[in-house]
Amino acid sequence: MNRFTSETAREAGKKSKRGPAKLNSSTRTLIFDLLKSNEEKFYQNLLELEPKQFVDTYVKLLPYVLAPRSKQTIEVSELSKNEVAEMILELQ
């Protein structure tokens, strides 16, 4: 049985070799546009699902529509100082 040592910890902390994520902004935009163009039909289909299926589907689709927080950028040059301060407080 392998023990967790400083050496194995170093190995575990190394950067992943799996490569970049396959979901980029153009893929996210394409899926968002597809969902938006079929919004009514998609919404009706969602309503026909059982509550658990509805939530599962909804949660699975979120990553395709919303960018992860680490990839989000906010342009603050057009915001007031109060708005920027409020955003910083919300992020903490």
C-alpha cells in the first residue's frame, strides 16, 4: 500500500498532463445560440420531465452556457467606484 509522503505529495501537486479543456468560448457560444433559437421547444420539453430529471438536465447544461468563474472577465472602466467596490465585496 502506498503511503502519502512528501515525495508523493510533490508528485500529486504537479501540473496535470491532460491538456486544455475541450469546451472553449466558441463551443459555449454555439450551444448557447442553439438553445436560444429553440428556446420555446426546449422549454416545453423540459417541463415534461420529472423534477429530478429537470434539475439534472439544467445542471448539466449550465457549464455550456455560463463560463467558469476563473474565465470570467469584468470591464470595470465604465463602472463607478461604488459599483466596483460592491462587486469586490460580493466576490470576497
